Amino acid sequence: MAESTLGARVAELRRRRGLSQKELGAAIRRSESWVSQVERDVLPVERLSVLQRLADVLGVAVRDLRPEAAEPMAADRGDGHRAGSAVFEQLRLLLTGHPALEQLLGDEADRESADELPGLQERVDLAWQLAHESRLVEVGSALLELIPDLEHAARTTSAKRPEVLTLLSRAYQVAATAFTRQEEVDAAWVAADRALTAAEESGDALSVVAGTYRMAQAFLRLQRLEQAEQAARVSVAALAPQVADPELLRPEVLSLYGSLQLMLAVIAATDGNRTAARTGLAAARTAAQRLGEGRNDFDTEFGPTSVAVHAVAVAVELGDAGEALDTAASVDASVLSPERQARFLVDVARAHAQRRQAQDALGALLNAERLAPELVHHDPRAREVVRDLLQFAGRRPADDLRELAGRAAVTP
């Protein structure tokens, strides 16, 4: 079996254990159709957590199923080969230890910083704008100065301290988001925790919920699905009474609630729980319909279009490529940020790759790259599609594919 494909290995090991495709699917919380597609090498298995479940049921090690998955590629670990790694290493060091210890130990006289508030607001807004454009190196560079300035302002102002703490929470949230997208998820966890602390001190309960949302994102990327689900579900439960009461409901509450439901849908799809994924999508869709428009409360980009692009992502995660492409055909993602549009196109490319529609997959990736080059060059899912397309092409990949692989530093 050493030189066989993943699908052939799964099929052979399944037969050795006397399991049908339906029985194997049930054991790993996937459908019989999903197992069939994997065994025919139509559907690639990208997630280590899914490979681990397969290996456990089949009684082998992950490396016996897919040797290259046992040691993640250096570029996907973000260990210095990633663009901007020096900037994010500095940002990681900034999060190490107390954020303003010298001020606590020094005898610097307090000075009011209320006049600085508009400037700090603009800088936080700019950091989020850069994140929505997937310009993560610039995000990291901006935060290296912004976070210390906010930490200082939070300790040297009294009249506007709650507002400064809210800005500080948003700054740590964008740091958590950037670290998560850079696959630096341990640092994302720390940043999200700092965001929660600042939000709680500010007295802004919705900022606490937004910080929890970033924490759930980090847990999801870490494949700590139970913790990700717990973080999101607790926040959904806390918001539910306001969502149910028209007199209490505010648009920003409904926006956060819907974003968390989308998070639960993605978590469930990642875990292969089709029913829970559909439930989360349905709840988010209802919230979006009540909202009636796309909003960007707490930088979550929630609305009807966001629900539609997440429906595509969920379908791809569950291996339902046909459904994903049917849904994508009716989506106009141009109202979303460049980063969200690019992620949508990566999911479209993944769906095409699952169906071995190589040219369509490549076209979607190239369109995504035009919108957000950093994302396509460094996101593990995008890189995995490039790798699959190289394998499909064999010894003679098209020039566009070979050049994209070079820009993303992907080899077969």
C-alpha cells in the first residue's frame, strides 16, 4: 500500500476491517457518499482531524493513510517562511508579559489623553480596514505602535477610559484575527484573551461577545472544536433573550448573534455534523432576513450575502461540492470586503477541485489572488487546492498554474 493513493488505502483498510462504506461513514460522522468520494480520490481529505478519525477507526496511524500529513509543511506552520513573519514575531513578543509594566512601576504623572481619542479611533479603523483587505503584514506593522499607545492611553486618561478600553479591545481583536489567519493560533488565543479583558473593563458587554467570537475563531483553527463550540454557544445563549424580544433588540445584537450562528455552522461542518451545520445556517439566515441588510458591526461582516458565502463554505466542508457550486452561482459577493470575497472564491475553487474541474478551480484561485494575494499565497486551504491541481496536472501543469504555485511556494 506504500505507493497507493489515499483513497485506495482507505478502501483497502476498510475492507480488511469488514466495514461497509456506510458503516465507516457513520463511525466518523460522515456520509456514505463522502466515503465513496474519498475512496475514488474525488474528494481530498485536507483536515488532520478528519484524517485522525479515519485512522482511529481503521486502526492505523495517520502516516499510514497520508505520510505527508504527519509532518505539516513548514510554510503552513508559519515558522519563518511566511511573508511578514518578522513583523508577527515582533507582535508576538509585544504580547509577552504585562502590556504596560513600566507605567505601573514608574512615577510618570497622569495626563489626560482624551484629545487623542479621535486619532486612536482612526488608527483602529485603519487596522481593521487592512485586515478586511487581507493586508496582514501592514496590520501587524500598524499594531506594533497602536497597541502600546492604547495601553498607555487606557492608563493615563479617566474621562474617556471606557472608550479607550473599547478601542483597545478592538485592537486586540484585529491582532487575534491576523494571528489566526497567519496560522499563529497560540498568539491569537492570547490576543483574544486580552481583547476580552479590555472589553470587560470597558463595560461594553457586546465587545465582550465580539472578543469571544475571536476566541472561537482561534479555537477553530487550532481544531479544538469543543472549545470553539462552547465559546460560540455560550455567547449565543447570552444574546438569545434580546434576539427574542423586539423591544430590546438592536441591529448590532442581531448582527453578532447571526455571526455566532455562522461560526457554529462552520464548527459543526468541520466536525462532520451535517444536522448541526444546517441548524446554524438556518438560524443565521433568519437573523439576516430580520436584519434586512449587510452590516459590519464589530467587524464581523454579517448579512444575507455573508450567510450565502458561509453556506458555500459549509457545503464544501461537508463534501457536497455540487451543492456548494449551485449556491455559489447565485451569490454576488462584491458587496463584501476583498478578504471575504477571496475566501469565498477559495471555497469555490475547493468545490471545483473536489469534482476535479481543474480549470474552473484555477480560475477561481486566480480571481481570489487578484483580490487578496496574501490570503491565496498563505492560506492552507488555498495552498491545498494548488497542490491538488498540480497533482491533477501531472508533469505538464499549465503556465498559469505553475506560476501561481511558484508565487505560493507550493510543490506537488
